Amino acid sequence: MISRCSEHFCWIIIVLILSVIGLVGIGLPTLAQFAPRHNASGTTAIHRDSNIIKTWALRCEVKRGYLDIAHKSLGLASYGQDSAGKGNNPDILSLGDSGVATLMFRRPIINGPGPDFVVFENGFGTAGGDYLELAFVEVSSDGINFQRFPSYCGLDQSIQIGPYSTTIGVERLNNFAGKYVAPYGTPFDLADLEVLAQRNVDLNLNHITHVRLVDAIGSINPVYGIRAANGNLVNDPYPTAFPSGGFDLDAIGVIHEQAINTNECTTYIDIVDQHPSDLGHPIRLMVKTEDGPIRYGLFDYSGRIVGQGTLINGSNSVVSPSFSGVHWLIVDKSGCKMSVLKLLWY
């Protein structure tokens, strides 16, 4: 007959064995754990004053999203200027439900050791949690073909985070812009895309020219919500039917960029006139260049050249093509070709 003491010892051994082979946890949900809050040990949050940030986005193009995706008649988010996403400044730009912001840079981002760029949003912290609005992050090497970072959301799928409620459990979020409160940013490592890049011939992880942010909406209603890569709906404050609703873009900082070389195009071009432009009217550009007069080509979406000319330092005009649609302006200096910006004529 086994003694009571021996019986107790046997149960301890059984529990330990079952724990090792994972049977004790059968039926209990398991959640992946990622980096914690900005102020916790092990965080990956990057302060906007960090000296690892080398430069900031130069251009920002925006397509505003809805005040409420379920009630589109309410209109679009409107807070902030489209230019707020470029540079390192305190201004913000609200995307609204499903809104999109595409940012471009002086030199391409490359896949270096550790994080390669960092995205800042204007979330804020409280004692009970953080007020966070999230966005998916995508990158491109040509401004046309984009690859989304594989995101993970392990937040509660049964209770909607309300418009003024905080998020608890940021360690259950990964590869979402907006995970950290201001003035901390969320880092992104291009190495996370290495497997996907092997199947995507259009993606060069050492030549990322565009970063795109797509508001994650945040509704756990599957009719309107968007799922993360792990299959869960993204749960963040919803509905936010006010002008500043949705993901609020603050800035994107670049950590690893292509090195300067003697064949680099040291030219920055900005649009003076707001586009889209009416067909038949030129678009005025403000050019800052150290290269002297440079040649440009205007290409349609299929890659056919439809115009060409010369740009100089200062104000310039690009003559309208003969048909509407998206066109690409490419400058050429001593064999150095760089896609500068996208122009649109109606």
C-alpha cells in the first residue's frame, strides 16, 4: 500500500511530466508574447531623439479614410495637413478608417543589422493602459508593388475597444505601427520580410524607396474589420467618428539607408501646385539640386516615355502629357536614375 506522502510525491512527478509534454495546458489558449510597453524591460520602443535615426521621410502622399467605415456617408477624416508626415516635426496627420499614407525618402532604406526604420504615432499612456491606434506597414522598391509586414494581433476578440478606451497587452501585438505611445516609435526590421522577398521579384530589401501605412480600422465586426496575418481581427479604438480618427501619423525615421556614392542623384523635388492637375495644364515643381541642370523623363504607367526635358535649381514646370492618369518623373544624371515622384493628371 502506497503511503500518503509517497502518493503526494507521485502526483508532483505526474504534473511535472505533463507540464513538460504540454498536456496540462490542453484547452487553454496560448498567445505569442512580443516586446512590452515603452517603459518596460525588454521593450523595443525607440525615442524620437535617438541618435540611431539618421534621416526622416521627405514626401508624404495621403488617401484619407472614413470617419466611420460602417457609415461612409459621414465623410472622411480631415485632421492635419498631408505634409505633416514628412520630416521630424510635431504635426500629425489622421488617416481615418482604412486611410493610406505613402512616404518617400532621400535615399533608399536598406536591410541593416536590427531595425531599419521607425514609425511614430501620437498615442498616449495611462496608468491602466495605452491609447493606441494601429496601422499595417508595407514597403516597396518601386512605388508600385508593395509587401506588407506579417503582423500579429493577440488582443481580445470578444470585446470591442471603445473610442476612448485603452489597449491592455501591447506585448500581444507585433509589426503594427502605433504600438508605442509618443514620443516613442515602433521599429521595423526588413529582415522580417526575407522569406517573402524570395518569392517577390519586385522587392529589393536593400532598395526600399516607399513605406506605406494602412489604417487597421480596429472594428472586431468581421464585416468591417481587417485581420492580422495570424487571422485575428485587429482590435483598437472604434468607432472614432471625428476628424482626427484613425491612425495618426507623426513621422518615419530612417535608421539604415544606402550610403552616398559619387553617382548619387543629390536632387530633391517637391510639388508646388496641389495635384491632381487638370489635363492640359503643367505641374509646377520646386527643385533643390547640387547637380546643375538635370535631364528628366516622364513615363506613363506602362513604362512608355511620354515627355522629357531639363530641371534646374528653383521653380520648374512639367508640361502636361496628352492623356490622363498616373505618370512617373525620373531624373537622370551621369547614368544615375532615381524615381523621384508620382504625378497625376485628370
